[in-house]
Amino acid sequence: MNLDKAVFRIAGIIILISVLLAAVHTKYWLILTAFVAVNMLQATYTAFCPSAKVFKLFGIKPGRIFD
């Protein structure tokens, strides 16, 4: 697995969990969904992603996006 796949997988997992929690608990969990979406959007402009930095510390090899 490369860094790109890891970043998108963790973002997808967080989004799915927050939507599920919003459906069964409270709508305020959608704030987490919005936070992940904004982070993904800003990463496309700045090429800075906090989760990519963390995954690099664990030794995951970079893909083509987060070199």
C-alpha cells in the first residue's frame, strides 16, 4: 500500500463512521465529515495533508500525489 491509498482509505473510513454516527446519534457528527472534506480540498491546492505526514512517520512509501 502506498501513501495515497492510505490517506484516501482513512478519509473514507472517517467519513463513513461520522455519517453512521450522525444517522444513529446526533447530526453534529456531520461536522467531522465536513472537516475531512475541507482537509481533502485544501490538500489538492497546497499538497499538505496532516495524515500523510503521520503515515510517512510510519514508513509508508509515498505515492504520486504526496511526494
